[in-house]
Amino acid sequence: MGPVGRALIWHELLERARDRWVLVISMLFALLASGVGLYGRSAEAEVAKLTGPSLVTLASLLVPLVALVLSHDAIVGERERNTLGLLLSLPVARSEVVAAKLIGRGLALAAAIGLGLGAAMLVSDPDGASTLLALMGPTLLLGLAFLSMGLFISTVTRRQATAASVVVVVWFGLVFFYDLGVLGLLVITDGGLSQSAVSALVVGNPAGLYRIEMMHAFAGSDALQDLGLTTGLPGTGTTWLLWCSWIVVPAALSGALLSRQKVV
């Protein structure tokens, strides 16, 4: 990436660091994660089996929201401010513009995740801190997947208010209602769906894969069986392919659409 692209990354990072909504949600995440860490420290149960699943649930709710808030105005905001033409006229490839926005806002997202989990690590005992440290990487992957989705939504919409409405629908749909939809399919088919089909539907959602993967890591396979999933998780290669697809494909589509944008 050239000097203009690097300057865009730095600009995006600074701008997002001043976004009050991102700061509010990040501080809320830090406070709630710290509360979970303190509770796990005071409990007599095994820390990883208590703190880990609780933080997984918390992160699967708030991190996608932070990511979508970070990215929903990436392109459409420039369009509404009438600065998109100027941005696209810079001596930089349009794919680099998309990459710079993804990287710059991804760095801001990493800082928000680090703030939340880092605050919880400060109040946790050593076992709890190691549990939180193990959450860092997968949580960042979850956030980047939703960040890329938000970037794509920002590219295809024409108004910032529309983009904001769409990301809220996406957040509710994938984080809250997706699992209910899977349960609804099981009810409609009277349990006729195979376990492999159910597992495929669950891991077909980044929030679902994150929850299942982390629950398996912290609570073991027995926790998945209690949820009614008797088939195993995808292999490591398949898991990485899914994460890469969720991060790269929406961003690549955004770059392809932006390459058609006329400079005004």
C-alpha cells in the first residue's frame, strides 16, 4: 500500500477514535466485561467454565454492534458529504481506498475489543486472565466479519440513514433472530433436519460459529450436546476459510462496486 493509502488508514483510525457512539459502546463493553471478570473471580466454580461462556455471550452481542456502527458510514458518509469524488480522484487505487477504510476502522475495532477484554483482565485472577486472552483473536475475527458487512452495506446504500437502518436490521437478524429461525425450521420439519444440516446452518452465521467455537473451547463438547448438537465442529481449515470469506468477500464486493463509481 502506497503513502496515500497509509495516510487514509491513519485518518480513518483517528476519525473513529473520536466517534462518540463507538466510545460509548466500547466503554459499556469494558464495564460489563469487568463485571463478568469480577463475578468469576469471586465464584467458587472453575473460572474458565463460568467466565468464558458469559464473556462469549456478551462479546457476541456487543462486538458486532460496535463493528457495524464503525463501518456503516464508511462510503455513504463520504457520498453525503460530497467528498467521495475527491477521495476517488486521489492517486490511489479504489481497492486501496476500501482496504484503507477496512484496516483503519479494523484497528479502531481492535482497540475497542482490547479495551473491553483488557479491563476485564485487570480485575480477573490469572486463570480468568488467560481465558480472556484466549478470547482476543476469535473476537477480533467476529468483529472484522461484521465490519466488512457494514462496509458493503455502506457501499450499496445511498443515504447514511438508510445504512444505519440496514445495519440495525442485520445486527438483530444475525445476532438475535437467526438462531430462532433455525429453531423454527426444526419445528416446521418436526425434527426432520439432520444434525449436519443444523450444524451447517449454525456455523453459516459468523455469530453462531463464534459462539459454538468458544463454547466448545471453554465448556467442552458436553456443552454442545446439551444444546442438542451432536456433530462435531468444522475442521480448522474449514473454520479459517469461513472467517476469511466473511471478511474478504464483502470487502471485495465493496471494492468492485466502488470501482464503478464515477468521479464527480
